[in-house]
Amino acid sequence: MSDIRNIIDDFDDEFLENLLEDICNEIGHIERYLMNDQLFFSDANLKNQALESINAINLICQKTFIEPLRFYAQILEDFFVEVCNGRFGSSPWVTELMLLLVDEAKASFEDLEYRRTLDVALLDSIRLHIKELLNYSGDDYEKLIRGVISEFALRVHPDLVLSNYDTVPTESHPVGGVEEFHQSHQSTDIPPQANLVNDPGLESLKEFADALDNRSELWEGRTQSILENCLLINKALANHIDEKQLTAAVYMHDVGMALMPDAVLFKEGKYDAVEIMLLQQHPIQIYGLMQQMKEWLEAAEMVHQHHEHFNGHGYPNGASGSDIHMGAKIIAVADAFYSLTHNRMDRGFKKSLTRAVAEINKNNGTQFDPQVIEAFNLVLLEKARNLS
């Protein structure tokens, strides 16, 4: 382990940044290839392209000279080869495992770049599970595959057993049950908006949010879904913040996006540096507007900070820790969860619940506040029980 520590300490920041960017590009390709399960498993060209990307990921991992990561990448490629050769069939569980495995490669490089660490125990555990799967001579592959997937689900939170609401996947009900989960009944113990009905001030702000949501069919119901999760997370926190101010902030947090040119707002594909700069202006623009509304000064602060990161690597001001309003931290998590589990203009796919929750929890203490993550997980447990 000391040898690994020495290798990590010697890494150049730019070297790691470039490797992570390369990994993300290849994973983006793989996600697009796997958007349609049935098409992927029946299209030799798509499978060959996926194998090219997984080979590129393997080569990127080899550049680190970190043995656990290199061994993991090699068995990852071995698994993809067997999948593309048809050994494990075309079950959605196979697709889910493929995506979770490449997610972990990305997460490993994020650990290296942002935390200067590596979860060697997890990489070794997953590798051994995949090795067992590859060496299995029976035909009940799905049981073993679901067992490997459970490793990812269980590691994000000791009490968050996602299999409680992961129904048997079908084409109309994929792994993770995202739509059913988002539509699940709210707990009677944590009722959102209990005292916010028919508030004239909030109704006026809601009109701004509705106008933005109506600009694209992909955004239909977006603000309301984010709001419900924000209010539930707030209720699950030990110290609640003002519901009315939080609601106002959710309604207004992305309204500044409406000021973006259509070419940017509806762009498909990667943003360039200028477009990123324009997008990062949206919290500042609405913050300036809301500062003129004396009733919503606290909400204005939440809007201003909802893209700040707990570790100080966010925008617009690089605020960190307790300098970020708790409401902004709540919105950050709920917004990220919605984004991961829904289609976007710049990404034609969405992640399963397991992948989304794993990614959010992986950023616990870096992008997101640990208190908010704990509350978020409790909310998911409550929703899971409503589906069981």
C-alpha cells in the first residue's frame, strides 16, 4: 500500500486531469452505445465500438502503474468481451453491470485527482466478483450478476438497500425503476408544502419556474420534482431551514437559464469554454434580481450558491463548508439527482437509481455536504418503503 501511496503522491495534477477527461469521454461513448439494450446486443458494429472504448479505458488505467487499478481495468475489458460475444445474454441486468463497472473506473480517477486516494479494497472486491462470474460454468448468470450489482448498491450507504425497489427489469421498466420511484407517494411523516399552499408571493415565483419548464418537453415537471425532494430532505435534517424561503429558491434557482441563447440552452453535445462561462452566470443574474425583493433575501442567497461545492471547487465564488447556505446545499443534491435520472439536452440518456445514488454518495464530502447526503439517503429509504 505504501508503494501505491508513493505513486499517487507523485502524480502531476494536469496528468490526472487529462486521464479523467479521457475516461469520461470513453464512458460517454459507452453510455450512448447502451442507450437501447436490444439494439446494442443485436448490432455487431455497436459492440465493436464499445469494445474499442473499453480497450481505451484499459490503456488509460495502465498508464497509472497502480496495480489494483490496472488489474481492475483488465478484468473489466475481459467481461465486456464476454458480454459482446453473447455469453451472458442480453438481460438489462447485464447492461446495468457494464455501466456500473465503467462508473467505478471514472470514480477511481476522481478519487485520484480530487482526493489523492484510491479505494483499493473496493476495486479488488469487484474484480474478484467479476472473476467468479467469468469462471462460472453454469447458466444462471443473472443471480451472480445481480450479486455484483448489489455490491455497488450496498456500498453507498449501510442502510440503503436499493434492491427493495429494484423490480425485475423489462424494456418498459428498466433497472432501478426511476419513473415509479419519482412518482411514489410522499411519506405522511414528512409532508412537503404543508403550509405553503396558496401563497401569493410563491405563486408569482412559480410562474417563472413554469415558464422555464415549458420551454422543453424534457423539463416538464422538473421544478416540482426537485422541490418535493428538497422539502423532504429539509424535513429529514436535524435543523430545518425555512420552507418558504427554500421553495422560493427552488422556483428561481435555474430561471437565469432562460436568459441563455437558444444555441446554448438547447445544445446537444459538449459545451465549449465560452458556453460554460455563460451557463455559470445564471446564479449571479437571478441573485441580483432577487436582492431587489426584500421578502426573498434568504432565498436569493440559496440561488446564488446552489452550484458551490462543499470542498470549495464550485462556482461562482468557490465558497465551501459552512459558508454555503444549507438551502443551497439541499438544492445541489436534489438538482443533481434529478439531472442524473432524467434525459438532458446535452445527454440523450439517464442513469438508473443505483448508478445515480452511487454517484451522488461518491461525492459525499467533496461536492455535497455530508449532512445533506445523510438526509437524502433517508428520503430514498422512505420512498423505497412506499414502493415495497
